[in-house]
Amino acid sequence: MAYSIAGIVLALGVALLAWRRSRGAGGFYDREVYGMERATHRRYAIASLAFAAFFLITCAARWRAAGIAGLALYALIAVLYAASFLQGAPDRDE
């Protein structure tokens, strides 16, 4: 059950972050280099809310294995989303 609770917290945190990022113009790297437009941030927010609902169900039903598997999958998605904010290495030749 702890995995499901951790998944709920993580999914709601990423959903909130993605929703806030969808309302702004975005930075250079996430907008121009990684192609993270407002619609992309909204898709991550919706997917995160869906995972939060999944984790609520696994917590209520006490499906420990499903919570672990869901958290492993969602952790990968959250890392990919967080990587969209990383600044690329500067090119000193330009």
C-alpha cells in the first residue's frame, strides 16, 4: 500500500507541475529544443491524473503488486517528463 500512496503523491505532484507549465510560455529548451508545447504539458497532466486514479484504486483494493508495477511504469514517465526541463550542454563553438 505504501507504493500506491507514493504513486498518488508523485502523480499529483507531476500533474500540478505539468498543468502550471501548460499555462506559461515555457523556456527556450523545453519549447524550442524538446518541443514541449502547451498541449504536451496538458497531456502529461492528464496522464498523471489517470495514474493517480489508478493508484487510488490499487490502494483501496489493496493490490500491492499492481501498485508496484504501476509505480515502476509511472516513475519512468515522470523521469522522461522531468528530463524535458534539462538544459542542453552549451556549444562553445558558436
